Amino acid sequence: MLPVYNRIYTVSLGSLNSLTPNMDIRPNHTIYINNMNDKIKKEELKRSLYALFSQFGHVVDIVALKTMKMRGQAFVIFKELGSSTNALRQLQGFPFYGKPMGTPNAANTQGNSTPNPQVPDYPPNYILFLNNLPEETNEMMLSMLFNQFPGFKEVRLVPGRHDIAFVEFENDGQAGAARDALQGFKITPSHAMKITYAKK
């Protein structure tokens, strides 16, 4: 079973489009990478990422999907917290398939946040309600974020609405832990995810 993470670091290639928590970047096992060259074959991409990141520590897994919505994105999961921290520091500006690798600066993006719509927070529930999601959000992206927490069951998108979604857990406590850890996660610099309990 993979470690339970508190935050997911982001490494962006090219434009610094981030999935970074609000001003709260704590050490974490996982690095999220986006804006990569989507013409690279999946296996070649995984081999290249492994070769690049394994020099900083034991890589547990690399998740790179070639579906239309997940092209150019990957998750690198380290066994040790220090490995991901060191990788982020050392790989700043490193050229990767013709694009400089960078890490987003949470302080720079904080002031650009779009205000979240006011949504009432209902009593604890095993289903979470997500809003203020950007247009590019998809089920796989949200699943990767939430399935690191114990009790995760599924993500449910709302047809015709890209800005909201539901995430189901086995019980209220597990849902609450995920809610607290991912509250304010920035999927883009202007979209900090708002998480509340769903209405029963």
C-alpha cells in the first residue's frame, strides 16, 4: 500500500500551471508533473522520468496515462519524503524534452486566486462536494488526488458541469481527513479547490 500523503508537490514543464496548495507546501512523497510533450510514448516517458528522478531516492511508482485528458501529465511517487524535496530543489530549470522543468511558487499565485463561491458546509458526511474546479478537471486527475487516502471509493462528475464533483469515502472520518488535507488545493493558479461535506 502506498504512503498516505499530506500534499502533492507540483513540477511543471514550460508554463508554470500548478496543482499547489495554498501557501502550505509541506514535504510529501508525490510530485505532479504537467505540460510535458504529449507526443512521447508512454513507456519512454516513464523510463525517462524514472531515470531522472531515481537519482534522488527510491521511486515507488510513476503514473503516466495517455488518455486524451491526461496527456502530458504524470505523477512520480517517492518512498521517502526527503527524496521528493531534494528532487524539486535540484531539478528546478532542468531541461526535459526541450522544456525547462520548474516548480510553481505558491506565494506568487496566492494573490491571483479566484474567490470561491460561498457554499454551506454541511455536517460530516462520507461524501465530499468539490467546487471551483477548472475546466480541464477530469475524473482521473481527481482520483489520483483522493485515492491516496484510506477509504476512497470513487469520484463522480456532474454531467454538463466541469466546476463541481463528488468524492465518496467509506466513512465520515476518512472523508474528513481527505477534506482537511486537500482543502485549497490549486489545480490551476486561479482555481483553489473548495471542499465541503455533501448534503445528506
